[in-house]
Amino acid sequence: MTTEATFDVVIVGGGPAGSTAADDLARRGYSVLLLDRRGRIKPCGGAIPPRAIQDFAIPDHLLVARIRSARMVAPSHAKVDIPIEGGFVGMVDREIFDEWLRKRAEESGAKREDAVFEHLDRDPDGVCVVHYLRLDGEGKSHPESVRTRAVIGADGARSKVAKQAVPGAEDARYVFAYHEILSAPGRENGEYDASRCDVVYRGEFSPDFYSWVFPHGDTVSVGSGSADRGFSLRQAVTGLRQVSGLEKAKRLRSEGAPIPLKPLRRWDNGRDLVLAGDAAGVVAPASGEGIYYAMHGGRLAADAVDLFLRSGDCKALATARKRFMRVHGKVFWILGVMQWFWYRSDKRRERFVSICRDKDVQQLTFDAYMNKELVRARPAAHVRIFFKDLAHLAGLLRP
Ligand SMILES: Cc1cc2nc3c(=O)[nH]c(=O)nc-3n(C[C@H](O)[C@H](O)[C@H](O)COP(=O)(O)OP(=O)(O)OC[C@H]3O[C@@H](n4cnc5c(N)ncnc54)[C@H](O)[C@@H]3O)c2cc1C
């Protein structure tokens, strides 16, 4: 094993967070090594908002479907259809999307390695050393190590980098999500509509989160999430397929993965390392949306590392979390309260879906999702929603 090269930055994980950070830093002229373990497609519904497409210059050809409406389904089967006015939600296929992001980083100058990160270490002069197994074309692994001035840990939920370097990372909590990728039926086949996402709130399919049917062009993702380890997500998805008219659709893949529930309190080691994306615990509560937040987190981690490398001040690393929470902290907090309050029982889920009939609620939800902003220009709507929410809560308290 040799420790020869010294990089400005080593990035562990080439998902949306790591690839975005690698691209941003390589474009600024830093020497970047991007380590990613090949071979596994990230289990994911693949829904991205217009803000992600715009901020991260995602080309049209990566969008396998454009979603024009969302259907909220209550435990009683009551349905609320919400049109997505003046826009669409893009659907990406993670196998193609992630590889495209890694290639973009490479074209910008990052060096890519098919590799499995092993551990961090320090040379006698204090410089960080990253140890990994490089995978060659024949599947053989070779131990390697590199010296680096900074590290970005973007290796996803249950991050090995976070556990080794950032205090508190081992306490992270997760929802587990499982989905099946099916061959899509015809464009409109009974309940199924290839331009509509269904979000299903039924305790039978998820006791504490939600379930979904997300069209992806030729395929469709049908899945569910729960933090309850005793709950059978496979059975839930079988049931969901039945009620969605997809029981006969051909199953192409089935897979699951944890979704972090809360941003970690600390994302950096106070010395030369910062986390981004799922590794930092960054997924929106209630919705489980993580791709946009991973990319934004990757961008802020790149900015923080840039500042650190230019100034030598380790405190610069903490700016990634500070800036992220300043922009998204309030929305995460509101979504966290929503999940805690509304996803508790079928009675509450029923009311939650009925609230979604309200045009003000629909408008604000979509503004927040599509543009990642709470719209200040609509104070009257905020006040109306506040009072309507109170009325709903009061309704819950009645015997
Ligand atoms: C079933 C499911 C459905 C979801 N649906 C949606 C959705 O519709 N929309 C949405 O926005 N979000 C969704 N999410 C969340 C979203 O997938 C994640 O938040 C997002 O992928 C996080 O990106 P990331 O780059 O931080 O991590 P990841 O995408 O997990 O990428 C981490 C990368 O690190 C690599 N890696 C890990 N360990 C090592 C190692 N030791 N050495 C080298 N490389 C390593 C992995 O191979 C991977 O490429 C869903 C999640 C799940 C589980």
C-alpha cells in the first residue's frame, strides 16, 4: 500500500451530494478525488422539484417523466387531486442520473475512482489520510491511500465517514423505505395515471409515514416507509399494488434503504472534514425528499471547504450547516411537526388529507416544494391557514 498523491479534497460518495460538491470544487481549480462504490442503484422515488432542475442545471433528457398532479389518498379512500399549475415535478432514474452527475464532475476536472472507503487516519505531520479499496475492471480490490487537505463525507445514510469523524453521528435515527420498480401499465389504466404521483396515507400501509406510487415513464416506483422495525413494508407494498391496480404489473426490482430523520447537530470535525446530504442527516421530514437537499448541502459543503482552503480557518467548515439551516431550518421544523402530529393515526391522516382540499394549503405546499421558499408575499393566506389549522386541531379534540 502506498500513500503518494496529495489532493486538495477527497470526496467519499458520488451520489447527488458528493458529485455536486466534486463538480463545484473541480470547476474552481482544486484537485479533487471522488470515491464511489459502483454497482448499486440508489433506491429512490426519483422525484425532483423545478428548483433542483434550475439550480443544478439538470438537462431535459434526464427527466423520464413530468408529473402534472398529485393525488392524496386518505384511509377512507377519499382522494384529493392537486394540479401542479404552471409547472411539473421531474422524475429521474437514479442509475442514469447519478452516473451523469459523476461524469459531469469528472469533465470539470475531478478524478474518479471506483472504490470502497475504508477508514481515515493521520500522517505524523497531521495531514489526513484516506484509506480505500480501489476496484479494478475485473472486480479485484486493491488497498490504496491518499493524503488530503480536506474531506467531504457524502457516503449517504449510515455514513462510515460520519461515524468515524463526527461526534454524535452514531445516534442518527432513520425511517426505512422499501419500494418495488414495476413495468408501467399503459398511460391511463384504471387508477393509474402516468403523469400523476399518488401519496397514500393509510396506517395499513405505513403506521407512521406514507406510501407512494410514482410513475417513471416505462417503469413505476411503488413504495412505503416506516420507522417501525416490526412493520412489514413488503406486505404493505403488496397491498398498495392491489389497491392501485398494479398487482399484475411485472416486478423488475425490489430494494430498500434508510432515510435519515433529522439533520445531525454537527457536520464537521472542527479540523478538515465536513458532511453533506444523507450523511449529514439531511432529508425533509414528512416528505422524505432528499435529492435537492443533498445537492444544496453538497454545494454548501464545497463553499465551506473552499473558504477553509483559502483561509486556513477550520471554523469555515461549520458554515455549511449554518447556511443550510438558515435557508431550510424553518421548513424542516414545520415538516417535522406535521409528521409528528398528522401521521399518528388514521383519524388524523383522514383530517390531514381533507385539509389538502384547501386551495391556500395547496398553493403554499407547492410554493414550498417547487421553489423551496415560503412565500412572504402571501401573508393573508398564511393567516387563513393558521386559523383553519386551529379549527382542524380543535375538531380532533372533540370526543
Ligand atoms: C426508497 C426511497 C425513496 C426516495 N424517494 C425520494 C424521492 O422521490 N425524491 C427525493 O428527493 N428523495 C427521495 N429519497 C431520498 C434520496 O434518495 C436521498 O436523500 C438522496 O439520495 C441523498 O443523496 P446523497 O448523495 O446524500 O446520498 P446517496 O444518494 O445515498 O449517495 C451516497 C453515495 O455514496 C456511495 N457510498 C456509500 N458508502 C460508500 C463507501 N464506503 N465507499 C464509497 N462509496 C460509498 C454510494 O454508492 C452512493 O453512490 C428516497 C429515499 C429512499 C430510500
